[in-house]
Amino acid sequence: MTGENGLHEAVWTYQGSIIDGRNRFNACKALEIKPMFREWDGKGSLASFVISLNLHRRHLSETQRGVVADKLATMTRGRPKNTSIEVISQPEAAKMLNVSVSTVQRVAKVRKEGTPETIAAVESGKLPVSVATQHIAAMRADSDIIKSYRMHFVAKVWRQSWRLSCPGTKAQDVVTGVCALFPAR
């Protein structure tokens, strides 16, 4: 990119701001190489333009493109400050990044319900989003089963302790002890 061979790709600007190539610009500055600039003509969507520039340079998996689409779809208008980034829906983001809407929805599910480790593995492309969502569903199913058994067991102990009415033992104390054995998640 820079160095002996100079800059190969121009730094793209729009109305005086760099919209693509910030790292190339900084590398040129550090190496005292004069950067090439190109001005975006303002036609179409700025987000679509920048995405198209980046997709041809990067080799992203479907999951990683889904992560980018999810981030685009969850950006709020005007972030970062002083930009004209329009609000993008999940279907629009999916189309821009050539992924299905369901891929974007699965990424959103992982972002909301996954562990930090799962999220990082999906974002890096080490874990396909389809596998991550199956893992989350299995964990939820395990949790639901545990809750069901816990509620059944507590109700059973409550009924038995109520019937026995052991002197000096309150039914609530028995239930509290049982709940401690099966803590809620």
C-alpha cells in the first residue's frame, strides 16, 4: 500500500472529510508520501459507496458480512457526530453486504443474547453465526428445563412440608432451602 511502492489506492473524501482511507492517509503522513485523493460525487448512498469500496478489498466471510450489516442496521442517525449517515434497515443492510436478512437477524440475536466470548468469535469469523445461534438456543433450552424442574421440585416440597407441618419448621424455610439447591439463572 505505502512504502517503497507508494500509495496504490486513493484516499476518498467528501466535502473535506475522509470517508475511506484514513489509515492509508496516516501511513502516507508517517512516511512523508504525498497521498492521492479522490472526491466522492455524492450520488447514491454514502454508506453503500463506502461499503462497496471496502468489500472488494477485504475478504470477509458471510458471518462477518452479517456482523457489518447488523452494525449498520443498529447505527443511529448522525453517528459519529457531524456526519450525514442515513438510518439503514436490516433488509437494506443485508442487501448492501450480500447476505440474507436472516443472517443479520441471527447476528443481532448473538449480539443481544451471546456471551462476550461468543460475540467476539462470531465477529472475528472464527465461529459461524448459525452455530452460535444454535448454541444460544441450546443454552436457553437447558435453562428452561432447569427452571421447570426447579419449580416442580419446589412445589412438591411445599406440598409435603405443608402436609407434615413439622413443629418448629416453617414451610417457607424449607422452600428457601430447596431454592438454594437449584438457584435460578
